[in-house]
Amino acid sequence: RAERLLTQVLRENRGFAGAVNQGVAALPGAACILLLNPDAELLHGLEALEELCRAPGAGAAAGCLLSHAGAPQAGFNVRRFPTPAALAFEALGLNRLWPGNPVNRRYRAVGFDYAREAAAEQPAGAFLMFRRDAWERIGGFDERFHPIWFEDVDFCRRLHAAGYRIRYTPSAAARHAGGYSAAMLGWECRERLWYGSLLRYGSKHFGAGGRLGVGLAVILGSVLRLAVALFRRGPAAGAFSVYAGVIGSALRSLAGFEDKHHVHPRS
């Protein structure tokens, strides 16, 4: 039976969100489900995660993601929900040029104590346990974030909006390499998909002003990145095509039209 379920889950690549939904549907008896990326190795603490996850009012729990050097992956493991300013700074490249800016520090939860149990807004989906009943109540992962990026952020935000708590504990740990899925995509594909998911998140969770700010930042950031690409490599049809596509997605988002590419409704 397990073999048949696995074959059913893996028959079609529906992206991260779709794979999670398929996996949960194939495990009807599981009260808690652990997400663990293929580039992450569980070290210890599964029982601690389950205890937090089963607590009254809890929706999910996360452990500590460690680098191969043994240090917590600060800035990635736990973040705050992105604001329009945070995503605009990402799109404009300001967070990379000036990582210590206050918007980026807040977004990446600088100062979070990874040695202590605490509430968490948005733990990374690379190492996250959630309750099946909470997953059912909020409608699972949104498969429009396809194939990757922002689906875990959206899931955690909807858990919070539904009144569930998310906890972090250092008692659970996993060693994480990072970038496994993204490394399998070409540069052009990564740019299109990342910006597409960013815009979808903004359209879903921000008001009109926030959507406008993020959309304009994506357009301006795309123009700047195209200029840099042309300066470094000379005329490049690939860069023109990529950023023209990103700008088109931003314009559709600003006009209120959702990008229909890669939409896989949950079955």
C-alpha cells in the first residue's frame, strides 16, 4: 500500500506546495506532518517538535537549521512576515547592497535567539512540522506558488491569520545545505519564478498601496538588473527575455490580473 501511495505522489511534479498536499493526502492517519528538505538531515528532536505541535492552539513547530559548520542559519531559519517595504527592498537589491538596513534586519529577525524556545512568525519550510487539522482548516498549501518560493511563507501567514501559534525550539535540529532545489534551475528560470512568487504573495496579502509599491520596485529593479547584465556581458537576449517577462508579470499584478502560469489547484 505504501508503494502505491508513493507512486501516486511522485507521478507528477507539482512543485513544493503540490507535493506537500499530495503527501498529506496520502497519509490520512497522520496527526502531525514533518517537512524536511532533501538537502536537510535530521539530527535529533522529532519528539520535541511533535510535543509543541500537539499543544493546544498550536499549528506548527520548527527546529534549528544548522550549517555544516554547526552554526544556526540565522536570517533564513526564522524570519518575520515580509512587509511591502521588505519585498520592495529585495526587488531593488537594497538588502544585498545594504544588508544592515532596518527593514532587512526586521525581516530576517536579526537578534533572534536560536538557543531558546520562542514564538516564530515564519520558520523555513525546509524543517517544519504542522498539524493535519490546521492544514485542513486553512486549505493546505497554495499550489499557485509553483514550483517553489513563498509557499511556506504564505502557509505560515494563513496559520497565524486563523489563530494558530507557531513555535521554534532548539531541542530539534537538522543539518541543512541550502539551495538544493534552486540549484537545479537555470538562472533565467530562477529569476522568473522567484519574482512571480514574490508578486503573487504581494497580490494575495498586501493592500493596494503595498501591491503598488512592490510592483513598481520589481519593475525598477528589473530595469537596473538588465542594465547591469548588459554592462557586464554585452547584448544578451536571455536577459532581455527574462526581465521583460518579469516586468510583464509586475504589470499584470498591478492591473489586478493574476499570472496564470503554473497554476495547479489542490485536488
